[in-house]
Amino acid sequence: MTQRRLRDIMKLWFSAAPLGYSGDEDNGEQSSWYVLSAMGFYPVCPGRPVYDIGSPVFDEVKLKMEGGKIFTITAKNVSAANKYIQSAMLNGKPLNKPWFEHKDMVNGGTLVFEMGPRPNKEWGSLPEV
């Protein structure tokens, strides 16, 4: 449900139209939320180095980290219809939880999502081991 709601919010509340921005900007917080959410993740709790996974809009994003390291986010088969994560891989290993830590990103690497048209209720549903 989160993936669907995030896409709904991004589509309804953010656009290039005259009324495409709610206007309640809080020092860049809303804009930052949208940019991060469009990449496929967002921080729920400020100051906590954890990102919850949402629903990426882009098929690929590259983030330049300190020291020239690159963190690449790829969403295979992503589209308006394929907004649901079917599986995820973080640095070549299956990611079976709907979040990752900041430390997973800062050294560079890859986060790969396989997207589909229906929710995969098995992905991200198990408690952390």
C-alpha cells in the first residue's frame, strides 16, 4: 500500500502545472522528500541513518558520494503501471527488507529493483534476522 500511496502523492501533489506544488515548503523539506521518493527511498525519521524504500520513478539514478564513489539505483521495468517492487538487490545481495542504512550507500554500490504491476506481498514482509 505504501508504494501505491507514494506514487499517488507524487503524481497529485507535485507537477509542473501552476497548482502542482502545495506551497507549504518547509526549508526544502517537501522538495527533498519528492526528489528522494522519486529515486525510490526516503528518510522517515530525521537524524536516523535509515531510508525506507518506496516506489522509484526513474529507471536509473547515480549519486556521487564523497571521494568520487557512485551509488547507482536501478529500477528495471519501472513505469506508471509497474510501480510495485517485486525484488531488490543491494550490492549484489538480495535485499528482503523495505529499508537500507546510510552506511550501505556512502561507499558506493548498487541498489537494483525489479518492478511489476502488482504488489509482491512477500517482498519485505519478513522480520529482520
